[in-house]
Amino acid sequence: MLQQISGRIDIDRLVQKFKKTTLLVVGDIMIDEFIWGTVSRISPEAPVPVVAVTHEDLMLGGAANVVHNVHSLGGRVLLAGVIGDDQMGEKIKGLMTEQKINTGGLIVEAGRRTTVKTRIIAHSQQVVRFDRESQGPISTKSQENILRYIEKSWKKVDGIIVSDYGKGLIIPDLMDFIIHRKKDDGKLVAVDPKMNNFNLYTGATIVTPNRQEAEAASGKQIKNKETLVEVGKSLLERFASQAVLITRGEEGMVLFDRKGGFITVPTVAKEVYDVTGAGDTVISALTLALAAGSTFSEAAVVANYAAGIVVGKVGTATVKPEELKRAFSGRARS
């Protein structure tokens, strides 16, 4: 039978530990472009809204948003990833520099386009999204540079986040390297997975699929509590991980671990305005809490509260320690 988490978490003490915790994020870097406006009429050319643009924003996305979330929560963070030799790649460098985030692991690959996701937002609602990206594997030279950076950084960090968006960075050689290094010293490795790469994550500490990914990886549909438990157990075996956290949107999360625990984490979001980047927040808060000494169940609760905060904001958002503390005290505003 599924159990609900009980007990208290000393969030003040945990947040203080965040400041002494360092994570390395390895993953697909992108930039989120938001074009904001209003709609007052339908186009005479086609049955689509005409958006009168008011302003535009560029925000760190993908693995860069994971880094931003860790940094915002007070953790120390490094990023290993590839950007293109283009204007948006420079924008990513600039945004990270503004936040005083280390850019030493940004590998520039000539001829490769920096991934850009553009969203048109009108009256706080997303009208359309279009993507400009490279999805092929990164070059051999970029792979070598990424591996060197991971090797150089390994002993400096308390945990590794693999942020896989399927844009060509997370490949077998890279994951083999990370998992074999993990076996040597037991370093924490958390993975936010992508649909086509499930076979690469075997041996990670914890994997965080959403419902669709969990069903695809297990080959089973989640129809009720019984099938949910079957899927969770199946994923523990498939990934050979210590834990699996299945995120289920408005239904919250369910944590499965090797000790036989199946724990529900009910959603705490009061209002949902935008789920953009919510998975990035989950993996960031979860891994930061684990690396700071939390149990899997405690870390899942922290991640759930953090996600509940960001979905109450429009755009690619992050969470500050003060917001997390207020959420735990029951005074958070969505």
C-alpha cells in the first residue's frame, strides 16, 4: 500500500547546508525566449490570434535552467555542456556571467546551432512555441572536452545532475564515463531522463521520469495504484538505481526506493500558471537536498514544494531559499 510522507524537515538547517553543497550539471544547454503581448483580435488571414508584442525576455533553459535553479536555491554549481558559436550562445554566457555562475564548462562548437525555444505568451497563456535546434550528436572534439571537464571537476562536487533533453550531448560514451566514475566512489548521480535514452541511465543513484516517460520505460500503463507500483518496481530494476521519483503533475509525485518503500508526495501547488521548467526545478531541488544530507523521502518533499512554487509563476522560473521556507511554513503565495 502506498504511504504518505510524514515527519518534519528542518528547512532552515537544510537551506544553510545548500550553501556548502556543490553540484555539477551535465546536459543539453538551451535558451528560452519569451515574447509577451496581448490579443484583441483574430487575424483576417487565418483563424489565429494577432499578438501585439509588448516585450521580450531571454532566460536560461534546459541544463542551464537546472544550473540557475541550483544557484537560486543557494547551492554552488558547475555546468558542462555545449553551445553554438552564435549570438544565442553568447547570450547564454552573458546570462550566466550576470548571475555569477561559472562558465568554464561551456564548450563552444563551431557550426552547431544553440538550441532556442521561443514561446509567444498572451494574457499569461502560451499561444504557440517554436524550436530552433541541433539534435545530432556533439562532435568528437566537444565530447573529449566535456569528458575532460567532468574529470577535472569530479572531486570538487558533491553530486552530478544529468539533464537530458535529447539534443545530442547525453550519449553512451558520456554516460558510461559518469556511471563508471560513480562506481569508483559512490558519488550521487541524479538523472532527468529523455524518452529515447533509457538504456543509458543504468546505475544512476536516482532517476526522475514523468508519467509518460515512466510508462514508456516500463512498457506499462499507469491506470491505478496497483499498476503505479508495478511501474515503479519495474523502473528500479531497469535503471538499477537506488530510487525512482515519478512526477505526475497535479497528482504529485511517487518515490520508490530499494528498501521497498513506495511513498506518495501530494502536490502543494495552489495555482498552476505555467509548467515550463518545472522538471528542471524538481531535479535541482531534489539533488541539492540529497547532496546536503537529506533522505530520498525528505528530498522528494523539498523538490515537490519547489515545483509547487515555480508552476505558480509564468515563464522559466526559479526558487529562492526564502520562498522555499515560506512554502514549508504554509505561508507561500502561488
